[in-house]
Amino acid sequence: MKTNKITSPKVKKGEIYWFDPLKETKIGVSPLAFILSGEVHNENSSLVIFNLAGTEDVEEVREFFEVACETGGKKIKIMVSAIHTFNKEVFLREAKYLGKANENTLKLINEKVKLLLELDN
């Protein structure tokens, strides 16, 4: 029996990538993607779910919508309310791995996503 399991390279929740598929980056803007999708989704879907992130205004964090963290020695801001999906194969071909968020950041993002999407209601 044939399965639909995706066998492409993997992404993992909490990883951070530089990702600019349209090659439209403006000066001073860093198009970053924080992988939001979990292990089961990443293993079985042709899509990847991510939050947008950037390096602008990292000192000014809106508590409900954003999380500050650091990767590769650089401060970034993850925009929890900016959730996107993209074709995983194209994503992995175009994206550049930068690092992974720490466990505290992952926990904080999980909490904020639950609040934002009202997943406990």
C-alpha cells in the first residue's frame, strides 16, 4: 500500500530561517521565519507553518503579539500574530537555517499562540 508520507528534508519547531522567496527584501529588513508547526505536521505535511520574525525594533516588543529572542548572536523579534504556511519543499530549497530558539522562547510562543487563537476556549 502506498503512503503519502513526506520524505523531504525536515524542519523542526523552533528553528529560525532567513526566508525571502520573492527576493523583495527592503534595506534594513530581515525576512525571518520561525517554525511553528510541530513534529507530526512536519513529518506528514507538504506545508510548513511559521511565524514571521525580523531584526527591526527588537527593543520594542508588544507583549501580546511578539516575542524577543536571540539566534546566532543576533536579537530578533518573532511576530506571533503573523502565521503563514508555505510549500515545505520550496521553503527548504530557498531558506537558510540560522539557528534554533531556546526552550523558554518556545514555551512563551506556545502560550501566546494559544491566547491569540483562543485554543483553550
